[in-house]
Amino acid sequence: MKVVQTVQRAYQYAYLLLAVIPAIGQLRWGWIPRLKQEHLKPVLEQWGLAINVWDGAGVHRGRSLSELAGSRILQPAYSPELNPAERVFEEVRRAIEGKVYPSLEHKRLAAEEFLTQLAADPN
């Protein structure tokens, strides 16, 4: 007998914006609805970082982001190992991926909880 199951597929996204300040062992993070300059810039202005290290993504090279205070360091292509935030993203993925969450909000909360624990122990 063939089993027929109704399935509803929906895709929901939120982007985790993450900053690592290695000199003082600090993490900063925030959630933005889209990876666009108009969403990214207000968070970065609020953080007021002295240096921003970015990969070559188009959103990172935008004109409005060049107006931010502080220096911008653009990484060479295909060099995520140079950015400390990439190491943190690997740990976040390891902690929360591979599980089924009832909603995007539940998954976001799991990531928040992991980041809070990580930030509490800078070493």
C-alpha cells in the first residue's frame, strides 16, 4: 500500500552577524533579516568596531559600509582560516546543526544559548 503524506515545506531565514574581538576575548552577535547593507550597517554602527575583517562577499564591499568608522580589512579569496569569526561559526554549526527544531525561532534560541555560553568563557 502506498502511503501518501501531506508535507508543507517552508523556508525561513535569519542571518547571524558575528564579531570576534580576540584581543579581549569578546564576542558580539546580532540577527538580521537579510544580508544587505541596509540591515548590516546599523548593527555595525552600534558595535563601533575599530577594525572589520571581511571576506569578499559583495555586501561587504558596498559603498555605504565604507562610510563606517574604523578600518576595513578585506581577506584574500578563499581564506576563511584568516578570520576568527569563521572558527566560531564552525562551533555554532557543530552545536546546533543536525537537529530538527519546531521553528526558526527555536533554532535561533539554541544558537543564542550556545553563543552565550561561549562568550562566558573567553578562553
